[in-house]
Amino acid sequence: MSGLLVEVGVEELPSRDVARASAALAEALAAAVRELGLGGGEARAYGTPRRLAAYVADVAERQAVEEREVRGPSAAHAYDGEGRPTPALLGFCRSQGVEPERVRVVETPGGAYVMARVRQGGRPARDLLPERVAAVLADLPFARTMRWGEGTVRFGRPVVWLVCLLGREVVPVTFAGVAAGRESRGHRFLAPGPVPLGAAEDYEDRLRDAFVLADRAGRRAAVRRAVEAAAAAEGLEAEVDEGLLDEVTDLVELPTAFVGRFSERYLALPDAALTTPMIHHQRQFPTRRREDGARANAFVGVRNGDTRRLDLVRAGNERVLAARLADAWFFFERDRATPLEEMRRRLATMELGGGLGSMLDRADRVEAIAAALGRWADEGERQGLERAAHLVFADRASLFVGEFPELGGVMGEAYAAAAGEDPGVARALSEAVRPRDADDRLPARGPGRLLALAARAEELVAGWLAGRAPTGSEDPFGLRRAALALSRIGMAGGVPGGLERLVATAAEAFASRFGADERAAARNGVLAFVRDRVAGLVVEAGVPPAVAQAVCAAGVDGPDGVLARARALEAALEEEGGDALLTAYRRAARLVRQAGAEAAAGEEVAQAAPGAEAALAAAVSAAEEAAGDDLADRDPARYFRLVASLAPSLDAFFRDVMVLDPDPQVRRRRLALLVRVVRLASRGADLSLVGRRREEPVGA
């Protein structure tokens, strides 16, 4: 057994590709080894801006040999009347690599057949791996691929070198016109020459000697330690943003941290306006003073290299950041002199495309949707909501947001506060864009939360009306993110008036631009899309996928109760009688579905027959009265127990009663009873989507 190492060296990869592609390489390489019958143990991924690599332990140098019996044609078809092999037998022998005289006839329960004993496997790994390794490399995921020179291979960046070692032996792989060898490369500047590898197991140590930390997890930890230590040495605490930490990790091969400074005057900028140029543009970590936690006029940068000439690197970082902050200060000062109402009027010049009008039209639509939501707010909250909704996108026309679009809403709060707006109104302008991503905090209760709901609903309906609905993995307009934000806000605090009313109100805000059929299609598409996002969040909370889908299929109009309903259903199914409930429900639903129009039009035209029918009718009436209109949302655990209590009566009904009786009047009466059962059980979940106890996952 030996280790298998594959490394593909490239020109600088975008940081977003390093982690995903290196993990995919390790996973796919380990799978290929297993499929080839070469064993394979632990798989480790390596990745830096200049290389993607994977190591698989315990790979056999040759496949194991297996012998097995293979059945061929029947004896009657294998030999002619004189006992000579027929073309059928000869073809079988060729396919199995055996001579005709090596086969034998065996009596089986199905008759006499020709059997051949064949040996499979035993091929050396050196012969098997080249084609599969090349295929694995060709299938690696990148955000974008490219071709270079006259080649036809597409890859994240041009391939410069290739290593493929099985133990100490080079495996003759060729990919993108580059033949594999045993020479890697060191750090681009500190060890630019070849790095010969004696064996696959030498990889990490040899690269470390060449100033490359190939293990991504180790390099990420090293970046964090270096940043925190550099800040501590200056009496500071670094704010280590996890996203920035990932990005910096995938921009360097040998991290060295340093502290830089900037003018104290820029501390007067809003905090987000100060830190955004550092994080998003310069990849620098903001800092605070250790003694009081106040923002410090310092940052921590990370270079790809050692400490040599670090002063020049620091000075360069300080110079570039100073220019960025000078621009930010200029934009901030100019914007503060412009009233928000003037900024709002300028939105008319910003076209959205797709027939959606201008940014001012969008602001008007959100204002109208927010006004509808305000009917459920108290007087003070409604007034704050109306003012915030009027100003919601005004800062998009500011100079600052034009330069730093990721600060939309954040700068709106700063400008509103500077203009003397109510603090709640100012805060609502920044909360309207939250959550920006899966890790962002939700807007607090009040005008900000309602405004966020209105803005997300308008954004989603606009996307559907403009033909921008996500397809496959493509989502250039970020509608998945918007739907996830709407789902998280709704699940945390509910949607006043219900989700369906909110989306319908958003659709009606486009009445002057799109027809009724287009608006209805957009409304239905958005609701289905959001329902899937809610189901995904329920699964993330630990609920089985099929249960999440079943509950969401019954409706997510009150998204804040969906998780409780899902957990109540999961508990009900695990209790004694859970399987009986599913079995009884499915049978009832199947009969109703098969009866079709007759079941839909059925009514109880006479008193239920004594016995099981009357018992079920009484049980259903009692359950309907106890459930009322809202028990599934108000007390889902009690609701599902109530539904489960019908199972014994249903079992007896199916055992003792012929539902599809020849008498039309009796048949309609019994079908009507089952319709009531199905309707009652469907208020909380579509139980047809749930399997018995340990269901198979249902796709989102």
C-alpha cells in the first residue's frame, strides 16, 4: 500500500475557487480509487492560490484478483446438432476472454446453461490511474473556467505543472497538455524553483521547506494567529471577520501579518463606512483599542511572504487605504449636504430594466406595500414605518453608495440621523436590508422588520415579472438570498396578515406595468419558491426532510409557526400509532382521489349507518369541533394528536364498511366522510409526503 498524490499547479486562482475545488479533488480522487478496486484510505485536500492537490492513503499498487462464475447462453443455443460451438458461444467466450473448451454446462432450475470461470482484476494501478485522474481534474468545479493557447481543455486557470505519485513512482498522467512528474513548485518569490518530491508522503513537509503552507486548514489557523498576535503587540484587538479570513487564506501561501495606521480624522466616519473599504477592498482587518474597545485608527494586513522589506509593504497598504478613506470622506461630506428628499428624486434616473421602471418606481412600490403592512401596526409604529418607507432607497442615489454599493441602507441610516430624523426611522433604513446573508442578524421588531418584509416581497415579485427567476445553480440577481431573508424574518417574527397577502399585495403594486395573468403567475411562483426556502430552514433546524416538506405543503402563510408544526408532526409520527395514522390517511386519501368528482361533490345525504360508519362520523365531528379553525397553528402538538386519534375509527371503518357501495347514495355519504377526514388531516401537513417512521429524504 502506498499514498497517491495528485497536484495540479496553476497560475493564480481566484480565492473563491481554492477551497471548493481542492475539496472536490480529494473527494473525487478517493472515489476513483475505490471504484478502480485499489482500496484507499483517508483523503486529504490541499490548496493554495497556485495549486490544488489531494492525497489518498493506502492505495494498492494492483487490483485484487477475483474469480467468479459467469453464465452464458443456454446449452441448446451454445452448441449445434454436432456439438460444435455456435456463434453465440464464441461471442460469449470472446467477451469473457476464455477459450470455448474452458466452459462447462451446468444444470440450473431454469435449464442447462454454459458457465465460464473468469478472473477479473489484477491490473496495476499505474495502468488504471492515468485516465481516471485526468477525468477527475477535468471535472473540478470553478466559478468560471477558461481556455488558453490553442488548447481545448477548460480549467480555472492555465495549468503550469502536474504531479502524480503513487508512493515513490510517477504515474504517467497527462492533462491539458502537461505530463505529470515528481517536481512541485515552492513559493513564487521565496523558493521559485522546482521542489522534487521523493514520495507522495513527502508533499506537505517538502512544500513547507519551500515556504508554502499547503494545508488550507492549517494555513487558515496560521493567518488567524498572525493577525491576532500582530494586533496584540500594538495593544489592539483585531476584528476577524470569518469571510475575510477565508479570502485572505486563499490569497497567500505563507502569511505574515503587520499593523498599519491611518489618520484619526477618518474615525469620524460611520463605522461601516470606515471598515468596508478595509475589509472589502483592501482585505485588511479592522481593529479596536484593547483598553476601551473604541475603534482604532489601525488595521492588520497580511502579506504573502516573510518579514523581509515588510516596512515597504506596510507603507504601500497605508497609502492605498488612505486614498480610499479620503474618497469616502469626500463622498460622506458631499452627501450630508444633500437632503434625503433630493436623493430620493434622483432615483428616477436609475433604471432597473426588465420593464420594472426606475429605482424611484421601486421605492414607491415598497412604500405602498409597507403601508398595507402598517394596518397591523400600532399608531406610533405606523408613523415610523410610513416615514422610513418613504426614504427607504434614497441613499442609493448618494455618492457614497455609488462607490460602495454594499453600504446601501447603512448610509441611509447615517444620513437620516445626521438630518435629524427620528432614531427609529433612521435605524429602519439600515434594517430594511437585513439579513444580507445567512450569517447576518435579523431586523428588530418595529418599522425596520416590516420594511424589510415589504422590500423583499417587492424584490421577489419584480424578479419573477422580469423573467429573472433562478434556474438551476444560476441566480445572478440574488433572488434566492432575498427569499431566504424573507423566510428567516417571517419564521422569527411572523408576517402581519400572512405571507400570501403580503406577496399578493406586492404583485398588485405592479398593476400599472404588468397584466393580471402575469401578476398571478409571479405571485404563485414566489410563494412556491419561498415555501421551499422555509422547508430548507426547517430541515436545517434538525427536522427530517420529508416531514419538513409535508408541513410546508400544507401552507406557510404563518411562517413563524411552521417549525413548531413540523416538530409536532415528527413527534406524533414517532409515538405509538404513528404508522397507523399514515396508513389510514393514505387509504382515505387514495379512495377520495380515485372517486374524483364524486367525492368532491359528495354530501351526507342520510344519517350514518350504525356501527363503524357511525363511530367514525362521531369521531370526525368531535375532532372537527375540537380543532376549530386554527388549532394546527395555535397548538400543533394537540392538533396532530387529535388527527392521530382518528386512526382506530378509520381502521374499523375500512375493515367493516364497503366505501364504494353499489348504492350511489351510500357511496356518496361514505366518501363525504372520508373527505372530511382528509381535509382535517391536511390542515397541518400533507401526510402523503411522509414515509413510515424513517422516511427517505424528499427533494427540496
